[in-house]
Amino acid sequence: MPLVGGPVTNVVARGVVRTRLTDDVSAVPPPALAYLAAVPQVGDGYEAIGWEESMHYGWGIGHPDHDVAGTIIDVLDVDEIWASAAAIRALYADQHAAVDLYADVLRGMPSEDRVLAVDDLADIQNDDHDRWFPEHWDVEAEFDRTFEFAFDDAVERRLQRAVADLGLVDDLSDDWSFADLEVEWEPKDMLW
């Protein structure tokens, strides 16, 4: 990939998100989604910034001409971290369209990596919205609005069942919440 891969991927990701927010997911150009989906499949040929920015592929969930959910499941075999990150962005973009995808990603991940995915559930509920948008973009200023996220009760229950079915909350009380799944990370624990 070219040295400008990171900035190009950031611009493409912004275009996908901006189009979804201003028009509709159906207005997102399929080649933009195909570009973002190709990045994790390049392997070591792509630098970390472009890899992280390509995770915004999940914003394309529900596109009528591009199977975002199916592609994320396919990429799960190649890069489970990317697939999980793209799925959480899909959940942020449209929780009703992405709830089954996210549960499938959890089930398909190696057990040792599931902690990353459930930590994202804690982060999304804490409304750390900056993580779910491309870097270096003041999205609230551009759209002159505050972005807030709250799980629909039915979606939250579905996700809680998926997490419980995997045995990830066996040590927690019966009234656990996604906040209880938050992981305290040490700098040495970070993947990148």
C-alpha cells in the first residue's frame, strides 16, 4: 500500500460516515466500502493508521448493494480484531441492523480475544463516541449536534444473552451490566 494509505483511508471512512449521516446508507458508494473492507486482507502491507481507519467499514451496515455483515464475518477468519472493531462501529451506526452480526462475531472470535469485544460493549455504553468516528474529525462541530448512544432494551438484552451464552459473565452477579465488562488496560497490554 502507498505511504498515503492512512490519510486516504481516513478520507474514505469520513465519506462513508458523512454520507450515512447526511443522506442514507444506500447513498454510500459501494467502491468506498469495498476499499475499506480490503484493508485488513492486505495483511502486513498496510500500516496501523490505515488499518484502524478501515474499521469504520462497519458504518456501511444495512447497505442494499454491499453485504457489510457478510464481509465482516468473512474477515473474521483473517483478522478477528478488525472484524470485532468493524462490528462495534456497525452497532453504533445502526444497533438494530447490527445486533445479530455482533453476536455472530463474538461467537466466531477465538476465546482469548473476546475480552476485547466485550470491552468495546462497555465503551459504547459509556458513550465514548470519538472512538466510533474517524480520527482527527470534529464530527460534532461539523454536524452541529451532540452524538449520544443508548442501547434499545431489546438489543441490550440480545447482546447480554450472547455474552452470557459464551460464559463471559460467569463470575459476575446476576444484575451485571456492560460496564462490568470494562477492562483496565496497561500500556504494555495494548495491541498496537
